[in-house]
Amino acid sequence: MSSSCEYTLLKKKVNTILKNKDFSVENIYNCENVLDHVFRILTHFSDKTKTEIINECNNAFVYYIEFVKQLRDNDNIEIQFTEVDINTFIFNKIFKDIKVKV
């Protein structure tokens, strides 16, 4: 199975999970955007295999869920996080050890 086919299946799974957990349309859209960026950046600029790229996209999804869940659980705190903050957190976790292909 090609990585783009696996990635399409992953996006469908992510969409279904987020809908079932009552995430907002905005959260679903933002999560899918994060996954798109991770997939494209790793595909074009890393030396990772197709399987590793899909695994990193899966990791990005898990990080997104954890971050948003923590915000939901602590909705009485005064700190406000933007999507940029969430994306920065996720990108830092995913891209910190990336080896750029030449």
C-alpha cells in the first residue's frame, strides 16, 4: 500500500475519532492541517521511510489530542492557547530529530 493511500486512511480514521469524541469542526480542521503539514514536510525533506512518516503523522495526531484534551480538562485556567501554540508544540516534538535529505 502506498504512503499516500495509508495517509488517506489515517486522515479518515482521525476525522471519525474526533467526531465521535465531540471535537469541534474547527478542531478537526486544525488537526487535519497539522497532519497535512507533518506529512508533506517529512515526505519532501526527511530521509524517513514511508512507514516512519505515517507513524510520525499518527504521533502528531496523538499529541494534538493530548494537548486539546488538557485544554478541555483545564478550561477554567486563564492561559489561552492558539492553534499556532498547539502547532508549535507538535512540530517541535515531531521535527526535533529530523535529518534533512540532500
